[in-house]
Amino acid sequence: MCRFFGLFTLCLLPLATFAPVIVAQETQITVTILYDNLWHDDRLEFDWGFAALIELGDRTVLLDTGTQGDMFMRNLRTLEKDPADIDALVISHAHGDHTGGMEALFASGARPTVYLLEAFPQELRQQTAAVTTVVEPEPGDQIVAGVFTTGQVGQAIPEQAVAIETGVGLVVITGCAHPGVVEMTQRVRDLSEEPIHLVMGGFHLIGASGQQLQAAVQGLLALEVEQVGVSHCSGMPAIAAFSRQYGSDFVPLGVGRVLTFPSPQ
């Protein structure tokens, strides 16, 4: 059962330009929502922000770190996830509700390779490089085998998403999709001929008009996205709009939600 809560829903419910590719063992792929302002698992705390953990065999990728480092670490440990196992950290964009847990993660002793866009603030890149290896990715760069980045999408708020290659198609995870969820999904389509099984995460549609919501829904349908999971900064009207359109192919999200996919053959 998924119960939606959050800031807008409580009333309802060293620098480098490349890095070696890490080869993941062939096995099940798991995506766990570690931080969200929507609630799914009552063992966990919810708060405005987003983080998702991607596990592929013996390799682990973290997308974003939420807002409050202590809460992020408590959720991580409640789910019995060892921060030392995180091989790579991808920061979608340089907003505090996605970078807030970085310091706590590093304080735990974890030293993942961190993927930061060149367009991110220099202070963030320098502070991170003082602790661990920083990579400035280009579109299509692999994070680990089977996970790649869109690279920079947008100029006003530069952002990257990740795409996971699974046995049922690509799973795309966005932090906020400030440049537009359709635009970010189009970038994935430009980079890969694989079908897009699921687009999930923050869609930044809070306050969007009905026309804007329908444009987002129809845009993902036009890109032949099979399923959607709407979270974080999307808002209840967006959740309702995508749920109506996608029906049984709408995937409820929230902190603690675990999604499992087969590995590619």
C-alpha cells in the first residue's frame, strides 16, 4: 500500500573527465527509494527531497542524497544498506534537497566516485574532489555497466538523469526534471534504441496547469514510455493525471518503495 504524504500532499495523505567502467555481475536489478516526501514504508522517515539506490549484483549506484544527512543515513541503515557498498554517487542537480546528505555519507567513511556535471557550482565540485574522485560525465557515459547518464540537460538548472538497462527495457530515474521530464526522456531516447520501460522520480510539475500536465503525459506516451512512477516535486495533480492515463502501468512511489527488474539477457 502506498500512502502519499509530503510538503504538498499532507492534506491528502580529484577532478577527472572519465573513469573506468565497473562491470556488474548479471543478476536482478533493484531500485530502492531512500528519501522522498512521499511515504511508502512506515519504518522510514519522509521529508522533502529525493534519493534512490540502484543495486546491480555486486555494484551499487546512488542517485542523490536527500536534504537531511542524518535522516538519509537512518533510512539507509534501517534498510540494512551499507554506505561503504556504494560504488558511485550521481548528483542529478545542485539543489540542497538532492545534495544535503553528501557530507553525512562521506562522514560514514564511504568514498564513492561522484558524478557531477561541469555546469554545477565550482564550490560543490571542489569540496567533493577534496574527499573523493569526481567525474564530469558526458551524455551516454556509463556509471557502471548497465547504468548510464543523460549528461547535462537544460541550461537554467542543469540536470542529469540516469538510465538502467534491464531485461524489460530502460528504467529512467529523474531527480527533479527541471528541464522537463519529456526533454530528459527524449535525451535517453536519443542515446539508446532500447525501449523505455519506466520513467520514475521527480517530474517538477507542482503548480503546473492542466495543459502543462497533459503535455507531459502525452509527451511520455509519444516516446512510448510503458510505465511511469511520479514522486517528489511532481505534486498530487500530476500523480492523478499520470495515474488516470497509465492505469495499471502507473507505479506508486514513496520512501521505502522497492522495485525489482530482471537483468538483460
